Amino acid sequence: MADDVNRVASLITDNAEITMLINNAGVGATAPLLQSDANAMSAMIALNVEALVRLTHAAVPGFVARGRGTIINIASIVAITPERLNGVYGGSKAFVLAFSQSLRQELEGSNVHVQVVLPGATATDFWDAAGLPVAYLPEEIVMPAGALVDAALLGLSRKEFVTIPSLHDVTQWDVYEAARQAMAGNLSTNKPAARYLAG
Ligand SMILES: NC(=O)C1=CN([C@@H]2O[C@H](COP(=O)(O)OP(=O)(O)OC[C@H]3O[C@@H](n4cnc5c(N)ncnc54)[C@H](OP(=O)(O)O)[C@@H]3O)[C@@H](O)[C@H]2O)C=CC1
Ligand SMILES: N[C@@H](C=O)C(=O)O
């Protein structure tokens, strides 16, 4: 796969007409780690993480130089609920979210927009490949693919950074994100917190 990724990366770097990169390709798994094949987990990381980084790294310099561009990263709700499916899959999507958060900050003021989409269960071939046919999921938690894409594009048109199509009460995300931001200034200090001081 590395050769294929390098080839696509070169195409992106060499083509100034490309203004949008959608990092959508990805695979998942539903089995617990101890019942998973190690090579399949490595292949998942190569696709969900490494390819996404490589293609983003290929696209961003041109976007910045030309003063416009859009990166859409397809993460998942498992980015923030990794207990839900296979942990390597959850970890790979947590990476996508964290990478997008950092990239968004790096690109501030560049007119390059970053969007990260966190779909819940969506009716695609993903589930067959992940080892649990979608028909086994409760239908009230499965969104049709078209509805997911329409919602993601509406989020993009509103210049959203994070788009979570299934989350009806967006203040839940806002509270979660506000707590993270509030903690951010307290996470690096020159001495341990009182609870870690002996005596
Ligand atoms: N379906 C769901 O419930 C959810 C999906 N997602 C994410 O959405 C994204 C799209 O998945 P979805 O459409 O649902 O699933 P599909 O299985 O329908 O599509 C997967 C996509 O990834 C591509 N792909 C798979 N393996 C490789 C590979 N080795 N090299 C290059 N491309 C590859 C496929 O390409 P090709 O068609 O050529 O094989 C296809 O375009 C993924 O990142 C997934 O993690 C996130 C949350 C929920
Ligand atoms: N978001 C889905 C997979 O990635 C799910 O958790 O159902």
C-alpha cells in the first residue's frame, strides 16, 4: 500500500487544480484485540492513520501557498467512544480527531479549512468488512449513507470544524470541548499535583 499512497501523494503535490482532500478511505473491526489478527490491525493503522497523514502532508503546502483549500477527515464517533468497537479502530479514529484539531490550529489564518466528521453507525459495506453485518445493528442507530453525506456537506457549508451528524443536542459536544479547553492550561506544571506529593 505504501507505493500506492506515495503515487497518490505525488499526484496531489503536482496538481495545483486540486482544492479539496477528503480522507475517507478506512476500515474498521468489531472483534476485541485479543481475538484480532495483528497484521490486520497494522494494515488498519496504515490505512486509517498513515495514509491520511501522508496525503494531508502532500496537500497542505500547495493549499497554503495558493491561499485556499479544504481538508475533510472522516473520523468516527469511536474517536470519543473507543470502548464501542475494536480498540485499534477507535485509536485510529482518535488519532484522526487529534490530528485534525492540531491541523486546524496550525492552519488558522491560511484560508485552508479543516473539517472532521464523526459519523455514527452508517449503512455501508464497512460493517461486512468489520465482521458484523449492519443488519445486526438496531435500526434506530444506523443512518443511511446519503443522509450522512448530506449532513456532513451541510456542516461544511457552515464552515464547521467538527461535524457529528447523529448528535441531536450539539451543546453536549460544546460542553465536552469547553471542558477540554478549560483543562488545557492546567496540564503542564513544574511540580506534581498535591495528591502525588508524599506525606
Ligand atoms: N460505516 C460506518 O458505520 C462508519 C464509517 N466510518 C468511516 O467512514 C469511512 C468510509 O467508510 P464506509 O464508506 O462506511 O465503508 P466502505 O467499506 O463502504 O468504504 C471504505 C472505503 O475505503 C476504501 N478502502 C478500503 N481499504 C482500502 C485500501 N487498502 N486502500 C485504499 N482504499 C481503501 C474503499 O475503497 P474501495 O471501494 O476501492 O475498496 C472505500 O472507498 C471510513 O474511514 C470509516 O472508518 C466512520 C464511522 C462509521
Ligand atoms: N461510528 C461507527 C463506526 O465507526 C460506530 O461506532 O458505529
